[in-house]
Amino acid sequence: MALGDMIVVERNEQGIAQVLEILRNAFGDRFQTGNSIREQHGHTTTYLPNQMPDGVVFPENTEEVQTIVRACAAHRVPLIPFGTGTSLEGHVNAPGGGISLDTSRMNRILAVHAEDLDCVVEPGVTREDLNRHLRDTGLFFPIDPGANASLGGMASTRASGTNAVRYGTMREAVLSLKAVMADGEVVRTAGRARKSSAGYDLTRLLVGAEGTLGVITELTLRLHGIPQAISGGVCPFPTLEAACQAVIATIQMGIPVARIELVNALQMKAINTYSKLDYPESPCLFLEFHGSDAGVAEQAELFAMIAEEQQGGPFMWTTVAEERNKLWKARHDSYWASFVLRPGAKGLSTDVCLPISRLAECVAETEADIEANGLVAPIVGHAGDGNFHTLVLMDPEDRDEVAKVEAFVARLNERAIAMEGTCTGEHGIGQGKSGFMRREHGHGVDVMRTIKKALDRDNIFNPGKMIAG
């Protein structure tokens, strides 16, 4: 299957018509079938073709989600959970039509247990909403994928981001969750205890399932104390190899870096142009350290020594919040900055993740592949955990160019898997990467299909995704 191929799921016209009528009667104005809202809910930040649902429903609580699930299950109609639409691999497309379940009205923060460092939220709460709510508690939620994504969507795709090297991913952040399963019943996967040996780990099964096993309606999340001091900065390097070696040395020395982001020379050029900065247009690392005043200064000085050993530097760092925020805004805006390199182009964003010892090799081979094929594709990466991204700029109307780009992405995925890595560190599978699941997991894909069939016999939850290829 080519990356851009439309995945088709057989439509159940009679069932869809019946469910549309049921939901129209049950939800009134909170059920919409207009073309514009349907198109919006078939959209993701991707070049993959839009496949619209037949209707969009806005539940406000778990009981209403149960009503929707039971209607779809009774008539065998696809149901696709929708957060904020920021996913990158066609996760919310509706290849067989059906119903988009928009969680934006399930946006309450139900409890904050400051003494236990956790909170309970509904899936439509966004990460920025949560951190604004936590601001006066001395706590924060660290998972930062860049976009202001919903926490339900972040759990569903097992999101991570710039802070993952220190704080982990959504896999570590979700203590437990509540979900509506295909039979309409509610499952709570765990309590609030920090560990448990009781039964199968249903939390980890549903985190990263991309809405294919159930609909998440509540999350219990791990929180962290806001550090006393934060330092951050940018360090240039003569080559990507040198920058990657500095990352490896930093991790191996046990320096508790909070963020360590890799940006190649082309991406730095785009960042400077877009954000009106004047950083060196060479491979750079963006770093941040959390701790005490003395601790963050010591960590920055240790990293500066590592950079110097790799002929990098100077490491330009600061503890001034305004300067750090400017630095990280530029890093987070790198996606949009990339388009200055080819105005009018569309982007195919993809990611892979490697054992950290193979990161430099994989990045170097990928840069050579980009150059050999005449592509414009800047590279950024969450280098501390071996994850990097490319945004390939292209004309989606040029079939020859699309074929060239798809071949490049396929080679990148195969390269990462061959190096004992994964075809995606945080974007997820969706439609775009389902064709690589067999290569990465082998017989494991059959086990996944068995689980899917057991929990969702009629394949109503987000069909055509993850294990469809």
C-alpha cells in the first residue's frame, strides 16, 4: 500500500441512515451533518485525502458516549473519536463513513490531588488548559507534543514531545483511565495507586490504541512539581554527527536534561527566517535543564564541556524566562517555519525513533537520502530519546514528486526498523503507517488483530486504521 492510497472500508448505508436518525433525535443541535463540519472532522494535519464522516456528535458525559456507542454497535456503524484534529497520520479519517465523536464538550478538570501529584480530567481538556488550571498549585503536566492537543487524543496516540527525555511519554503519564467499550459498558482500568500487580495492564492497552478499542471518557494523569530553576539555551555544532555524539554523551553521563532537541542546518535557516532570529545556521541542539539554581548552572556547564569535546559551541544559555520562552517558541514553530523554504508547498511530516546509539547513523543516512533525491526536508528531533522528524515539502498535485516522497518515507521507515527502532516514535500509525506494522511487529500484528476482534467484534471503532495494512 502506497502512503497516499485511500483506505476504503465498506459502507453500511442502511445502518448509517438509522444511526443518523437516532442521534438526531437524541442530541438535537449537538448532532451536525453539514458538509463543512463533516469535512473539518475528516481532516488531520496531513496530505492524506480527507474522508468525511456522515455526522458529528458532541457528547458531554460518559453516559452520552455510551448512548452513541450502543447505537453504532447495534447498527454496525463506524465510530471515530475526535480530539482537536492535530494528528498527523490520518487518524480521524472516516474511510467507511459513520460518526465522528467530538470530545470538545467533555472538557472538565474533575479533580486535582496535589498531595498525590495527580489529577482527573475529561478527554477534551487540552494540555494548555490543564497547565493554566494547575498554575497556582506548584504543579504542571509536562507532556508537550507542540500542538495544543486534547489529552484524550494524546493518550490515544501515546504522544510525547520535547520533555519526554526526562518526564516520559503519555505511556508513563496516564495512571488510569475510563473507557466505553464496544458493548456500551464502561471499564475503569486502574485506581490512583502508583503501581499495581492486579491483572492485565488495561491502561497500557488502551493508551496508544488510537481509538480502535474503545472511547476514552476520563483520564487520571501523573503531575510533577514546577522546578525551582530552569536554564535553557542553544549550542551549534560543525556536523550533525557531532551534535548526536554530544547527545549520547549527555545521556550516558546521567545529566538530568529536561529537553535536548536536535535541529539540522536547513531547519535552523527556516527558524531564523520565520522567527526573525540570528542563531548559527548549522546543526544545533536546543537544551533545557530543571532543578535548583546551583543544579541547572552545573548541568549547563557540564554540557558546555561535552559540546567543546565535539568541537561544538559556544553554548548560549540563560535562566531568564522571557529569553527561554522565545527560544522554545522558535523550536515549536519549526513546523510552520519550514514552509518558508518552499512557499506554496504542502508538507508530509513523518517521524522514526532509534536506540540512541544508532541516532547519528540514521540521521546521517537520512540527510544523504534527502540530498540524493533532490528533496527539501528539514530535520528536527527529540534527540534525548532517539526520536527525529522530517517535514518533506512537496506539491501534492505532482504525482511524480509524491511518488518520490513516498518512496523516501518508506526507506526512512525501513531504515529505522532495520536499526532496531520503530517507524514512529510519537506520531502513531493511523492510516499513513499501517503498511509498516507487519515489517516492525511480524506475528505481533496477528496478536493485535485477535485483541481487536475480541474487544470490537464488528469493527466499529476507528476502522481502517493501525492494523488495516
